[in-house]
Amino acid sequence: MSNAHLVKSAHIWAVVVMLFGAIVFAGNAGSNTRNLAQENQNQNSNANQNQNRNANQNANVVTNKNSNNSNATAAEAATTSGMSSRDQKFITEKAMSGMMEVELGRWAAQKGTSEQVKEFGRRVVADHSAVNTELKQLASTKGITLATELDAKHQANVRKISRLTGEEFDRAFSKMMLKSHEASVKDFEKLSTSGEDADLKAFASKTLPTLQEHLTMARALPGNATSGSGGSNTNSATNSNANSNSNSNRNSNSNRNSNGNSNNSNRR
């Protein structure tokens, strides 16, 4: 073989070797690229998982802290006033019933058929508005925030009565006022003697005479059983005494006439 042919063959083999090397290199490069991409993807996935874990952990920590803070706030609210739960319950309940009575009093002053009902309504509005203001101020000094609107139960009572008219309204209002003031007088009497907070006891003692006067007036309102039965008993007793006196007078006169006739007969 000539030198030219040898050189040409060498060149051909060199090119083949170079091409083969390039193919092998490209294959390795692609494999490395895929491996790097997979590694990056795995790293990103792990990073996202770690971030999610951290986020969940942080969220749980915040939630637990907020929950603990909420519980602590509720506990502080219950003890901030320094009052017993019974005294606090008395304040919140009487504030609510006081607002209801003012609302009912306004309706009575407007819709009442009886002048007695109208007058009692005006009296309730004036007196209970003053009592409610004083109770609100007392609650504020004890760290207790009272509701400014009626709850569903008391609002339903007002709505039920306000829809009535005429004598039906008068009777329903009278019964509601009697029931409410009987409960209030009982509760105020009890608290004025056995309440634990000195300021609240003083308030109850001061307010009690007004409520007792309201109760007396409520018992005399139209349609209340106490008023009706009391009048019936009084009339019955009066009639009984009158009949007894009448019968006694008749018997006395009869005896006198009989004795007089008998004596006249004997003289003859």
C-alpha cells in the first residue's frame, strides 16, 4: 500500500474516532443533563415539602397561641371585675330585663286603651331608664360591658305584645309587667341581703323601693288576677258583713216586736 493510501486511511479512522467520541460525549452530556435536572427537581420538591412543613408548623403555632390568648382573654374577662359569677349574672340579666321594660313602657304609653296602663307605661319608662343608666355605670366600673340591644328572647316578648291592640294589649302588657316585676323584686330583695359585691348590694337596696312600688301598681292594672281576686274578696267580705248586719238587725227588730206584743197581751 502506498503512503498516500496509508495517510488517507489514517485520516478516515481519525474522523471515525472523533465522530464516535463526539457521540459518546453527547450521550454522556445528555445523561448528565437529565441527572442534573432530576436532582434539581428533587431538590425543589424537597425544598417545597420543607417549606410546607414549616408553614404548617408555623400555622399550628400561631393557632395554638391565638387559642391560648383567646382562652386567657376570656378567663381574664371573667375575673377582671373581681365579682362573683352570681353578681355578674344579676347585672347582665337585670340590664336586659330593664331594657325590655322600657320598650314595653313606650308601647303602653302609645297603644294603651286604659289611662291606667298609659300612666304605668310612662312611669316605667322614666324610672327604668334611670335605673338602667345607673346599672350601666356600675357595670363599667367593674369592667363589665353590657349589651346595648335586646337579645332574641326579650325582643320576641316586645314584638308579641306590640302587635296587639285595644283591651287585648292592655291585658297582655299588664300580665307581662306583673310577672317581670314579681321576679325583679324577688331577685333584688335577695341580692340586697346576700350579694357579695358591696356596690351592687347598695344599688339593689336603693332600687328595691321603686320596684316594689311598680309591683303594687302592676297588681292593680286591668286584667291582672291579683287585682280582680282582691276586689272580689273585698266585695264578698263587705257583702257578707252587710248581710250579717242586716240579718242581725231584722232578728233584733223581730224579737223586740214579739216581746212588745207579748207584753201588751199580758197587760190586757
